[in-house]
Amino acid sequence: METAKFETCPKCGCQSMKNIIYVKHGKEPVIYVQCAKCGSFVAGYVLKTYISDKTYETLLEIMHLESCTDSRDFTHKIEAFSKGIEEEYKRALEIAKTGKEKRKAEKIIGENIK
Ligand SMILES: [Zn+2]
């Protein structure tokens, strides 16, 4: 199965979102999604890996500057921008733009877990 869609506000149907990156020590980061139009809660994602737009070298630089960050296993948690990611992102965008996927995110994600 392969599918993609733009996140949609369950209250007003808007597709403009604000992502809130919430980080608490000792816990997985959480991304809370808020509708940019009506301010409703849309969804929350517990983050396993953060895909950056930065290269691996730039990430190393950033991590070294911020000494409070534990960089031991950061490569597992933060993934550098690569050709593979760029291609997958473009593919996802392409599929989402078709607007063919009408099912709710819960339905799509739920089916992928089965
Ligand atoms: Zn809304």
C-alpha cells in the first residue's frame, strides 16, 4: 500500500497547519498539529525520527554547538536530508496533490498497522 494526503482540519476542512514541536526531557518529542485557520487540535505525532532539511555534516555542527544535547544516538533520531528522502518527499507530495486519498488519517494509518 502506498498513499498520501494533505492533513485536513476535522472542524473546518482547512489544509493549512501549524506544527508545535514539544520536547520534554526523557520523553519522545511530540508534534502537535493545530489548524492555522480555526485553531482546532488536528492531531499529535510521537516522534521516532526527525527528518531534517540539513546535511549530515551540518547536523553534526549543530549538535556540537548545543552541548546540552545527547548526541550519542542522534543519527537514529535525526535523519539528514538525502537523495532518498528528497525522492520520497516528492513522491508523497505528488500523491497528496492528486487528492485521491479521501479516507481519514486514522483509517489509513490503522490499516497500515494491521
Ligand atoms: Zn480548522
